Amino acid sequence: MSTETPAEIDRVLLSEEQLKQRVSEMAAQVNADYAGEDLLLVGVLKGAMMIMADLSRELDGSVEIDWMAVSSYGAGNTSSGVVRILKDLDTNLDGRHVLIVEDVLDSGLTLRWLVRSLQARQPASLEILTLLRKPEAVRNKVDVRYVGFDIENDFVVGYGMDHNQHYRNLRYIGALKPL
Ligand code: IMP
Ligand code: MG
């Protein structure tokens, strides 16, 4: 198999090793914070597939995993602020300790909406873990418990994240060449 980076990728932002290392560190924090608790991980499809797979395998004991699919983007790469549930959870959140697992916070609008929507279902606790966070989410003061990496305002792909449904399978995270 070719190990070359595709032509549309400008540069590797985070290597497979860097991701593995940081995900382990975040898992250790989650293990410490939720020791003895029943934890429900809620992944946001499809971007969170890799972080969910790698994080959950480093967690102690048994955790439950459920998924939501939401659509926040209209055409192009900018958040519309309008969120639609494409697939809802199968799990009742009442009294549960819930940790939302996200790939990247850009504007944070999707997450802000998601938190409000899930909070209404009366979980015992509701926190957010995101692998990546961009500057706008910091400016918008989105309240996140665990952040993997703060990155610049690049459009990134790989490790679950896509551009027009491509590149999710990359083992690293790369910045796309300016479109
Ligand atoms: P937000 O609502 O602006 O925070 O964007 C939320 C979602 O947009 C993220 O969970 C991603 O699925 C997607 N997204 C934002 N930035 C990127 C990117 O750089 N690459 C791939 N997907 C992105
Ligand atoms: Mg996402």
C-alpha cells in the first residue's frame, strides 16, 4: 500500500504516533474522572468514528457506546448553525453519565445545540470530549471538558474527518490545500 500523502493534502498536522499518545492521555483522564461510574459515550457520526474506537479501547471496564448523526453544514465548509438530527440515540439518557465524543469543534454551533438538546433528556452529567478544537470555538467559549489538540483555522482531514466523504481512513490528520 502507498504511504505517500495524497496530492490534496498540504501537510501532516498530527502523526499517527502523536494521535495515539494524546488519545491515551485523554483516556487516562476519563478513567480517573469516571472511576466506578457507569459511562455512556455518545459519538457524533461520522467524524468521531476513529477517536471513539481508539479512546473507548483504552477505557477501564465496560462502557456503553451510542451514536447520533446530525447535519450542521449546508453546502461548503462553513457551519450554517442549523442542526438537524439525522439519527437519534437508541439510549435513554435519564440519570446517565454521558460523555459526548467529537472529532473537531469549529464554530462550536453543532455542539452547543447538541448539548442543549441532550441536557433536556435529564442525564446525571453531560460533558464533552473533542479531539480537535479550532480558534472560533475558543472565542465562542464552548464549554469542553477534554480537548486533544488546539489547532489553527485549517480545514483538516483524516482519522475520521472528511472532505466530501474522502480521507476518513487516513491514519494521520492532514491539512487540506487551500481550495
Ligand atoms: P461546528 O458546528 O462549526 O463546530 O462544526 C462541527 C462539525 O463540522 C465537526 O464536528 C466536523 O464534523 C465538521 N468540521 C468542522 N471543521 C472540520 C474540518 O476541518 N474538517 C472536517 N470536518 C470539519
Ligand atoms: Mg463531528
